[in-house]
Amino acid sequence: MTKASKRPVLNDVAAAAGVSVATASKALNGRQHVNEATRLRVLQAAEELNFTPNPFAQALNFPVTGTIGVLTADLSSRFVLPILMGVEEAFGAGSTSVIISDARNDRVREQFILQTLIAKRVDGIIVLGADANPRQSITQDVPVPVVYAYTPSDLETDCSYTTDNAMGARLAIDHLVSRGRRNIAMLNGEPRYDAAIERGNAAMETLKKHGLELATGEVLYGDWSERWGRQGAQALINSGLPVDGIFCGSDQIARGVVDELRANGISVPHDVGVVGFDNWELFSTTSQPPLTTVDMNLEDMGRAVAEELQDAISGKPRQGLHRLPVQLIPRESTASVARRSSHPAA
């Protein structure tokens, strides 16, 4: 057979249609995540080239292998590990194997891992990020279902799961108000993170519903560290504002706040109630006193994502961003106000 008469292959169809090989495969096989215009373009290219799918290649594409790929951005992240536990728990009950790969926030490494996972014929892929900012979609580049966890895809047509940060802020503010706190400040994390913005906006909106506003007039942004918690608490003390409640964007910040208030002779919770976010036990349970905080239920997210991917593999995919509920964990740092000194907390 001469080169000119060589039978067209999938690569030729993809090139003629101006799409990736993965997209061409999805279009020809009737898979999801291909818009109608693209699908028609691929089908037309296949017809013009007299392309006939290789039955053996098709057979390789369709059988379920019982293997799932998990692509993480940072395996050492404290957010990633509990989600992985939920994923493994959900899949562990059956016969599904999980291949976990760490891209280490390197896009070149990520592409290599994706190629490896596809070569291993995984049935689907979970993309797991280390923060809640949207990331670039990979769905069009792979021939299997993809679900995104914690870090959502930047495409609305993808299926993503993340934390309901606004719900967490509402729970925190409602709790402080229910404990008799009326002069509430917020020490937040870095504003370049969507999670910080969502928590800050929801905190202000919730205070407004209670007929209150932030004691400082605005959310105070810093980083996610104990150091910022200490600095922020000291700034509140120096301001002379009668703050009696502080909502913190993370448990690390809250731990720094509690330590700084105590160092200045201010009692938590008698003078100031403090709420954190994350329920990171390294900080929340060892703080003196232990921190009331918002638990993001990350293991539940892992289980939900695993179940979602199983449905997608079975031909029942969903689209859109799904925000999973969080819960408040009350501890000693927000005991109710009974008799409080008139001494300004901050």
C-alpha cells in the first residue's frame, strides 16, 4: 500500500476537523462534553476521508477496566489528603483500583501524568486541586469522564465539586451573634483566593441581616498564618475598638488571634469569642481554649466526587459547579456571654 492510499486513522480525522485526538474520539463514539458543532465537524471530516473506525481500537476504548486516575496538584496539601481518604473509601468498597499521581503544580508534569493515565486505560479521572480557585479544564483533552474536586474547572460544562464558603461564613457569624457578640471583626486570608473573598462577602451580608456591620467597617485581609493572626489581633487591640467577636478565615489565623489576646490579658471566650475555619485539628483542638471552627467535610467531598465519577462512567454525567455543605463545630472559644467586663477586647 502506498503512502497516498494509506487508510485514514483517527489522527487524520482530528487534524482535518481542527480538534484534538481525544475530542475526535469522543465525537465519533457519541461521548459527552463535545458540543454539537464540533461533533458535526468531526463527523463530516470522517466522511470526507472515508474513515472507518478500527474495531479493535474501539474495543479497547469501551470496556471498563476498574481503574480510576486521581490527578492532584499537591499531594502534601492538608486539603488534598482528606478528600483522597473519601475517594478511596468510596472506591474501596468495590473492585475499583485508584492510581494517585501528584503533578506538584507543574503543568508539564501534569500533561505527562495524563498521558500515562490514559495509556493505563483508566475509566475516569478525578482532578484534585489544593485551593478553591478555578483551574484550566482538561476535559476536552482526555477520552474518559473527568470530575473536579475542591478546585473547580473553569468550564461550566464540566462537573466540579467545591466547598460552600459562603455557608461557612454565615454559620460562623450566626453563631457569634447567638452567643451575644455584637462588635465583630473579621481577620481573613489572602484576597487572591476566591475562598477568602466568598467568606468575607458572606460575613458582611450575614451581619447586615442581623442589623450589624463589621466593627472595623471592612474585612481585614492578610495571609493564612498564625503570624497574621497575632498581628491582626494586636492591631485591633491598638485601635481601641470594643470588639467582642472575631471571625477568622482559617484556624491558623484564629490560633494566632487567641495567643495574642491571651498575651495581652484578654480572655477568650469571656471578653472575645473567636471562630476559625477548616477544623484543622493541629490548630483547632490544641488551641487554648480549643477553637470553634467550620469543618469543610472534605472526606464527604471525596466520597461525593467518587460517586459522581462512577455515574459518569456509567453514562450518567452531570455538569456544573456543586457546592457542598459545611458544618460548624462549637468549642470553648465561643462560650455564651453572661457577664462580660466593660474592658475593650481590642
